[in-house]
Amino acid sequence: MPSAPPPVVAPRRKTRQILLRHDKHPVYVGGDAPVSVQSMTTTVTADVNATLQQIAELTAAGCQVVRVAVPSQDDAEALPAIAKKSGIPVVADIHFQPKYVFAALDAGCAGVRVNPGNIKAFDDRVGEIAKAAKDCGTPIRIGVNAGSLDKRLMEKYGKATPEALVESALWEASLFEEHDFRDIKISVKHHDPVVMMQAYMQLAEQCDYPLHLGVTEAGPTFQGTIKSSVAFGGLLSRGIGDTIRVSLSAPPIEEVRVGLQILESLNLRERGLEIVSCPSCGRAQVDVYTLAEQVTAGLEGMEVPLRVAVMGCVVNGPGEARDADLGVASGNGKGQIFVKGEVIKTVPESQIVETLIEEAMRLAEQMEGETGEPVVETV
């Protein structure tokens, strides 16, 4: 009998669906499509080779959609080559100058993100933009940010409240709707996870557009990961959110890793390699920290949904190791190796890491034989 799908906290919110076009890897957003992971390049977009190299690295890490900044004419002129050669859909990020929206559409970008709050006379150009985007079949993301909210709304609300963010987004969407353009997704980002969550929950009640989740200016890796995990977890567990970008002051590949892990933790993406390890305590009789780090490093790049338990004492160790696909319960200078719930051998502490890696590779080869697909990604 086929196994049941993994449980999720709540069913996904019903939304419209948009398509980010790509010859080989198109991405649907919203509807019944899975939640996708995005990131943004940090290169100067005009440097085509450097930008494509970073996009390739992000793609290898699991990124499904990439955004590139277009603040200058040189960047706009680089878009056709980048959009054509990128292995995943490219979204052009436009601020200040409406003319770059049209350049991105002409360049064949899969999508365009506009920030109405800081684009000069944006509302006056919506009709032109809607027609051009419709002619190209290109979706528009209305990206509202707390830090660049329209001055009229700042005067009305006093600050970037959830209500202000939502009103801005829905006002802009209504302008596009007046021109019969609804190929839209929306984001309402704020640096405070609580304000951000309130804004998205209000927005989800008032429209059926797909939503792009993001905590803007989330901070360095540790802080940004916590903020994004809390906010995304709170929203995705309510079924809200169709695509995500973790914003970190760190290399963008880290954004992708965190984003994928958030989705895997919520069963919104098939889990890959998962290391279960105890936090260590006075009962531990081995160096669990080092064991877990060495096993993780040794299995880096493995793509199979394998659960490996690295446990350091006899209290929870045997139970966790027995429940995992592969595990070790350590103590007294040795480790019991479990495979699919059965003890297969006992090895000295010095051989635990080597044995776990060997058994993991053996299990991976078995799974490769069953699926016919490679289980270790080589980059």
C-alpha cells in the first residue's frame, strides 16, 4: 500500500495561480502549487557572468525563483542575457524608475516586482504597465515594504501598521484590476515579525491573490533565521503563503537553505536528509556535538529523505535511534548502530561516524535502486 502523505498543520489557503515562465523550469505560484523558495542575487546585475554564476549556485542549492535588482540602465540592458541563460525563472526588482518595468518585460523576465511606494508617478503608469505585462503574459508582484510606504498612508496611519500595508497593496491591486489585469501576487513586508504576520493575515482575508512571504531587513543569519522561521511558521501553519524569501545579511545561498528547511519542517516539502541529535546533558557519555557535526559534514549533499539519529546516552538514545532510518545510541565508549529499528552492530566510539556514513550510503544506494534517481547531489 502507498504511504499516506505527511500531515500538515492546516490546509492551504485557496488562491489564484500565476505562472513564472521558463523554458525548462517554470514555476507556478498559488492554487494547488507547492510553496516555492526564492532568493535574490547580491551581484551587480550589469555583471552578467557574475550574476549568472550566483544564480547557478542558488539553483544548485534548491532555489526555484531568483530576483535581480535593476537600479540602472546598465542593469536593465543585462536582463535579456540573464533571463535567457538562467536555469530558473528570473524576476526583475524595480524601484524608482517606471521605464525599467518595461525594459524587464521586453527582456523576457518571468516576473516583475514593483514597489509602488517609491516609483515616481507609479499610479499614473499602471494602465501602460498592465497592458504591457498582459501582452507579455508576465505576472507582477506588488511588493509593499514598511520602509518605503506611500507618504499618503504614512500620514493617515502615522507609521507602517498592518492596516497601512494592506491598504497600500489592495489599492495598487485595484488599479491593475481596473485595467483587467489580475496576474498578480502580493507581499506586505515588515521588519517586525508580529506586524508582518498581522498584515498577511488581514490580506489573506481580503483577497485571493497568491502571497509572497518575507520579513524585510530580518538581520544577520541567526537573528534573521529566527525572525523568518517564527513569521513563516505562524503563517504557513495557517495555510497562508505561496512563495517565500528568507532575507538575511548573509550569502543568498543561506537564505535558500533556511527557506527549504522551514518548508521541510512543516511538511510542505518532502524532507531530505534529517539529522536528529540530542542537545547533550550530564548523562551524555560521548561528545554528541562533535559526532553530530561530523556525521552532518560526511553526509552533505545527500538528497534522500533519510532520518539519522545521533544520540549520546541510554535514556532517549535507543528509542530515538530505533525510530530513525539509521541511528546510534552511544555510551560507555561504544555505539549501538540501528538500521530500520534493528541493532545491526556495536562499534567502538572511534568508529561511530565512519560506520554511520557507510550505512547511510548503503541505504541511499538501495533507495536509488528503487527510484532510479541519483541520491547524492554533486555540485
